[in-house]
Amino acid sequence: TSDLLFFEIVDRFIAEKIHHTSYATEKTIFCRKLTVLMQGHKSVPKLLLIEDLAHFKNAYRELLADGILMEEKQEEDGIIAEYVRFVHPHVSEYFIFLEHYHLAGKKINQRFFKDINANYTGNSTRFQLMQWAAKVIIAKGDFEELELLISKSLNNYEKKALIHFIAESLKYLKSRGTLLPQLQQQDLHEMICSHLAPLV
């Protein structure tokens, strides 16, 4: 099996704790700002967020209370400093994906892949971002973006795992009757097989 079930759980968790709550917009903006400040690190000094905390006070409190974010103390040169981070790394990966997606104009395009490759090549986060990309592409029903994603340079294991993830996502949406017609009309089977053939 693929990671689809896990991604569905993370997606629903984020929807319930952020997108379908009060201060949803503020929470999303704050989490994206935190992602930018992290720059590959796991946490951010709380001092860097002071100005944002003043604007997003209620949203921040709820993010802490709902287990999206946490504060922790770290000692540096004998001085205790407060840091803020995501509780779950997978929620952090979602917001990393979201930030790159927005920077690319809400498209999974060459700009998106260039940014991902520049920042995450040789890092397991890169493949997680590819799976978030697949999930969003399938939800949008964009065949061209899906083909572009599958054609990207991945090792054989990642390519097989990504194609399996895509196939399970398509099957899941079809079983729920929510697979968009434009994907059903395209020859997905032929396209996916053409990418699988070199891996066999």
C-alpha cells in the first residue's frame, strides 16, 4: 500500500484544526510565515515572531491549544531562549508544500519543481512534497500537471511509490464519486504505464 491513508489523515487533521475553524485565514498565514522563517530548521526563535504574535494572538493561542504548534525552551551559551515549531513534522511538510505552491502561482509547474529541487534534493522532505503535489493535482483534475509530476527525475523506488500513490488516489476518489470528469476522460492508464515500463 501507499501513504495515501496517512496523507488523508493529515489532510483532515489540518482541515479540522485550521481550515474549518475560527481564525482560519490568520492561522494559515501564520503557519506559512513560520515555514518561511524555518528555512530547513525544525524551529524558529520566538523573538522572530513577536510582531506577528501581536497581529495573530488569538490564532496563535488556538494553534498551540489544538496541537498544531508548540513552544519549547533551548539553552544557548547559558541563555534560555524560547522556540516555536510544528508539533508534527508532516504538518510542517504540508505548509512547506503550500508555500512553494503559492510561490509558483498555485500551479505544479517548472518553477515549483525548480524550488523543490533547489531546497530539498537529497532530503526525504522532497518526496513528501511530491506526494502533496500529486494529491492537489488529482483534486484539481489537471492531467498535464500530473504527467509533468510523473516525468520528474526520481529514483526507481520513488517513481514506483509515487505512481502507486497516484493510482490509489485516483481509485479512492473514483470510489467516492468525486473524481473530476476531465481526469476520467484522459487516457491515464496509458500515460501511467508509459512511465512504469522503464522501471520493470
